Amino acid sequence: MQIAHYHLLANPTIMEKLREELSKAGNPTSLKDLEQLSYLGAIILEANRLSFGLTGRNKRVAPDEVLQYGGYELPPGTGVSMTTLCIHTAEHIFPDPWTFNPDRFLGRERMESRKYMMSLGRGPYKCVGINVANAEMSMALAAVAKYNLELFETDEEDVKFKYDYHVAHPKLDSKGVRAKVIGKA
């Protein structure tokens, strides 16, 4: 949520695009209506992409079968893994990967990139609270968009991945995302 809020406040064009979508939809407050908003959903996906979730490697083992990868055969029992950091910052999947760009998750041609999202896990190891997390983000982002806020003593270093403690952390002395309320939008 911090990553989404920071980038909405640091990038007025993204916030304006979100406000336009909310306005065209009649400024919905119900989760059912918010879940239908494509740009709001794209912001959530992009924030999750840059949060990385678990950054450590979680080994998976196929105990009884030979795995094929590229031109290699991996014998049964070989542990394989990847990190969200490597996938979410792969330029061939997410061009300009360190830039917050919700547009990468819009449109039919961009649906392909969603299959690479791993911040909340995949398959049987997927976070059991994924739907609750996305619901909370939808509600919070829509509520905050109703106000004009200004970042206060906060910059990108307060949300940007810097340290790996099996989960991504920004600079160690970060106080998180702080903002001043200027008024209603």
C-alpha cells in the first residue's frame, strides 16, 4: 500500500487518471464496483510488482520426474527456484522495470505480463489472503484519491527496494510514506 500511495502522490498524472476513472464510474465505494475498475486494478498490480513480496528463493523439488529447462535435463530431486526480484525486474517481461507504470497492465496485449506476477505467490503457495489484500488496497486507494495530499519528508528512497531480509525493505531509517492533507480533491 505504501508503494501505491507514494507513486500516486509523486506522479500527479497517475493520480489524475485514477480520479478520472473513479469519477466516470460515479465514485464507487463498494468493493464489487471498485474491482471492475481497470486502472485501479493496474495500480494495485504495479504496486505489488514493485513490493516483490518474498525476495528469498523458495526451492521447489520434483521428486520423481526429470525436468526440462532450456537444453538441460534436471534429475529427479533437483531443487529449482527463482525470486520475485529477478522476475519482476526482467526487462524482457517488464520494460523499464524500476519505473512505476500501471499502464503495463492495461489492454489485451498487456494481459500476458500478469502471468509473471509473483509478489503474493503462485499456485499452491499463493498467499491465502491475496483477495483480502487486493480488496483493502482497492478501498484504501479509492478513499485516498478523494483528497489532495502532498508528500511530507518522503521520497522514493522511503519505498524503493534496498535491503533483502527475505522480504524487500527500503532504506533502514525510512519513516514510511508521510503526507499532508491539503483538502478535498
